[in-house]
Amino acid sequence: MSLTESIKQEASQLGFDAVGIVQVSQSLPSTDQHPSPIEKHHSSVTSQLYDRLINWLEYGFQASMEWMGHLPERRSHPSMVLPGCRSIISVGLNYYTDVQADECEGNGRIARYAWGKDYHNVFKKRLKQLEAFIQTLAPAAQTKWYVDTGPIMEKAWAQEAGLGWIGKHSNLVSSEYGSWLLLGEILTTLNLEADSPGTDLCGSCMLCINACPTGAIVEPYVVNAETCISYLTIEYRGNEDQLPAKLKKQIGNRIFGCDDCLDICPFNHNQVETNESAFLPSSVTISPNLSSLQAITKDEFNERFQGSPIRRAKHEGFARNLHIAQGNDSRTSQRP
């Protein structure tokens, strides 16, 4: 069994549902007049990633997420994150649970990925184990792992590693797991065997774009965070009064994240249920009562959502979201 096959087998045994590998250039783009085909591909991918990121930033689509504009060249070139990086091992965990949220009157809605425990902690343990396994096979190899916490454009590299393709909603789509894959990766100086990139199968479908409650998907593959409900209910730190009345109406009963563009995707209609118990929902996350949650203090919020992605919104942001949802009594307000 080759080194690459051993690493993939170990990843599967550790419980990762998807694993793929992409080769990246070892160094920054050079002025070599006769690059190899692989070097040409590497240069093309990193150049495209950089150009797309710069274009997105110039439009201001990052909203208040200023860190997205910090050293953009580093985000698009793994060798600036791990010197000598030659491969990225991209892994995915399926988080779909065959449970329906209770959206009766008086309840809010929480994005499916936040129904269970914080996926960062699930990934952290397994990525460390996979990293240790790699080091037993290749002690001289350098590695660095991330779970959307570092300057890595993980969806783009996951597509290059064959885990799926980036859909028009800008999320990764897997032909097997749909959009219900959470991503992590290990950068390494090992020169591993690469998988074929994922093929875009969206075709002429526009369902996700049409389903977006606020029109945040401004064009295929481009999302304006400033009007995205996931951003507004998680990352946005402003006050409710700073949001336009129409936008608040469009938020509807969503109090943490938004799954509308995922729910409508045809590739999510044949879901595979997760084997990971950490992603199973609690009674609070699938039927969050707006009134009872509005009454909790900061300490109660931190305690109730200990080990949950929901703490990302912070108590102040979550309370703001609850108040907006309470003001949107009619379910018809969820659509423009």
C-alpha cells in the first residue's frame, strides 16, 4: 500500500466520510519560462483563487469580516502558510440528521450544522490523530491542520481534491453527501498522489439563487455577506436598528444561520444520515422557543450553549436575532 493509500485508509478509519488529495506548488510562482504541466496547473489554480478573492473584496462583499482581506495572497497560496507545502489532504464529515425542525408559531430556526456539538472539536481530535499517523510513516514531513480557522480557502481546495464542486450558492456540493459536508484539511510537505478535481454539475440550475430570501447570491458563485442571513445572524456585531426594515423582515424566524439555499438543492434530496453522534440535535436546537430563549442571561446563554457553534453569535447577537424573529410574526415574511 502506498503512502497516499495508507493516509486515506487511516482517514476513513478515523471516521471521515470523504477524503481527497490535491497537489500544490512547493514554492511561490516563479519566472521559469518552461514550467511543467503540473506547475502550470498549480500556478493557474492559485492565480484564479487570488483573482477571485481580490474581486470579491473590492466589491466589499466581506462586509465587516475584515480578516478576510488580510494578506489575500497568503489565503490563495498554501506555501505561504506552510513553507514547502506540496499537498493538501482534504477531509469531510457528513452532518445530516434525518430530523425535521419544529417551526411552529413562536419557534425560531437554527441552521442544521449547529444542531449538535461544535464540529471544530470533532475535527480537531481526528485531524490530530491523522497528523500523528502521518508522522509515524514520514517523521521528516511537516504538517499543519485547519478547520476553517486559518487562511485556507478550504472549499476551493476541497474541489481540487475531488470532494465535490463549489455550487452557485458558494458552498461545496458532493454528489454523495450533497452540501451536508463540513470540511477540514491537513497541509503537508509530502508529495502525495493527487485525486481528480470535482466537476461542476450545477448546469443551468438556479434554484439556490432564487431561494435566497435576501438575494445575497448576487450572481452564480458570488455571495454578498452584507445581506446574507448566515452572516447577519452569526458574524454581524451591529445593532438591530442599523439593519434596514426590509432586511429584518426577510430574516424571518432564523436566529442562527440559514439553510434555504441548501434545502432547495437537488443534490440534497437523497441525503445520507450521519454516523456522528455529536451532530445529533437537541430539543433546544430543533425547536428553539423565541420567548424562553429571549429571557436567558449571558451566563445562562454560555452555559446552555457550551460546546455549541451557537456561541459564535455571542449573547448580544443571539438576543438581537431573537428579537428580530419575534417581530416577524407572519411566516410569509421569510420571503421578499
